[in-house]
Amino acid sequence: MPQFQVATQRNTYPAVVERGAIDRLAEFLPPGHGRLFLVSTRDVWQLYGKRVLSALNARPSETLFFTGGEENKRLTHIEQLAGQMAENGADRSSVVVAVGGGIVTDMAGFLAAIFMRGIPVIQIPTTLLAQVDAAVGGKTGVNLLAGKNLIGSFHQPLAVLVDPSVLSSLPPREYLAGLYEIVKSGVIASEPLFRVLAERRDEVLAQAPQVVDHIIAESVRIKAEVVSADERESGLRRILNFGHTFGHALEAETKYTRFLHGEAVSWGMRAATYLAENLAMISPADGAAITNVLDSYGPIPSCDRIGRTELQVRLVRDKKTIQSRVHFVLPVRIGEVVVRSDVPVAAVQQAIDRALTDCRAA
């Protein structure tokens, strides 16, 4: 299985995509490291805790738990975890190991970024969404009621260990939520990846190893290349936000309780595609191909009682908004997107209305 290098100004690290990658954890620990702090949720740890501990070969460690869920991705829990680390003798030689989904990787990464002004972290993502997006690239953070990931830091890990074998334990809804992020990767940078999702749906849904391993590896490759070119989202990395600008608004408006992150991104990709159609930026055929693939892996929860005006207010509060100008990532063809901040309000309103109508009818 492949290994991709993420090369940033501060460090270069591997993103390993391999069945059994968890068992290689000890290979990626830094020389002379101190106590290890394993951050997870109890349900994930019940599934993989013994395997992680076995991979550490009796190295001293403490396991720290917090309650999962997007609504719990808050500073309060970071403070609690940091307090437990201090009580258990953490110092600047300590290493955080994140074992879990995207919320765990974001939270544990942020904890490592700020504890004693920064200690190393290794990411072991156990959901598909975390494997192809959250764990790679060094974005860490927590939510505010006002918006998603408004408090955070760029903190690159020592390594990301992506083990596709863990996906068999995912609930179907969690697996589908991760597939939407892979759809995103195809739309922004790889028509061949998009075609696999469109043409081999049954194999993807059945988690056929050859197909699943391929689409994960391609998504990680794309993310690694984009992050290597633009670590801090000053240019190219913005394309990774396709579907996220609209999707984050949907998550915040529903207080992070109705939609999984990938489901919100699916809705956001639909809205962004409709916006591109309104602006005559994408052909009707390519626009329909995107929404058809999203439909084929859907539906997502209903958008009942969600208003367009409220979502527009959320868009302005998004962390990617600069001087009140919302930056939209819009597809021009499958495999290519552009960033636009000069979009007429009326076109945005029409796109939101159309996407909400689809969601309510699903």
C-alpha cells in the first residue's frame, strides 16, 4: 500500500495507507520520547484499544477519554484533557496519539498544539472521513456556537496511519459520510476518482477492499499534495473547502446535532454546484453528474425548519470569510474548481433555496 509525504516548512511526515498500519505505531514514535497520551472515545477504544496498546510494546502510556459528538468539540473538553495530562506527568517530551474519528483528530491535535506550547501528535483515524480529510494536513480546532472550528491551530503530526481495515466496524451512516469527502476530492482534483465513485457504487458500498483502498489512497494523495503546496490555506489549499463553506453554515445553524460533518458537506457541495450553474461556470452535464453521485450515496437528513436567511448569516461568520466577503469554492468541471468572492447575493440565495428544496424532498 502507498505512503505519501506531506512536506511543509516545519516538517515532512508520512501519511501511510495500509491495512495493518495501526500495528506499526511504534515505528513512528520519536527517539527519546516521554510518556504517551492516547486520546480517544470509549466506544472506539473498546474496538481498537488493545490493538493500539499491543503496538506500543508496553511503552508507558495513559489513555484519556472524552465524549464524542460535534456538540462536544469545545474548549471545555480541551481544558479537561490538558488537566489530566498535567496530573499524569506530561512534559515536553510527551506525545499525543489520537485514536478516533474527525472530532478526536481535531481535538487531540489541538490539545497537542497548545499543551506546553506544542508537543508531537500521531494521528490514527478510525472513520473514513477522518482518514481522507481531518487527520491529514495539520488543521486542528474546536467549535464555537457561532461557527465551526473558529478556534484552532495548524499543527502537523509526526505521522498519519490510515488503516482501511477498521472501516468494517463503522455504522453505515458514518461510512457514507466519509464517502462524501471522497466525492469532494474527485470533484476538485481527479476526474478518474470521481468516475470510480460514479461507476463502481456497489463495490464502494460493499467495501470491496481493492476499490476502497484505491479511493482512500487517491484522496490522501490529493490532500497530501495540496497541503504540501499550501500549508496554511493562503492559496491552493482553499480548494479543499469545496462544500465546506455552505456545509459549515448548515452544521452551525442546526447546532451540530442533526448532520454528520460529511452529510453537511454533501449538502454544501450541492449548493456550491447549483451556484456554479447559476453563474454559468459549469456545464449542465457536469453539474448533473455531481448531484447524481451525491444522490446515489444519499439521502442525508431532512433540512426541514432551516431557513435561507439564517444560513446566509452563518456564511458571513465562516472563518474563511475575509472583510465580509465569502469565498466560495465552485466547480468549473469535474476535476477542477476555482475560488470566487465576487458572487452576487441573488445567485447565492437561489442556490441555497434549490439545495434546501432537494434536501426537504429526500
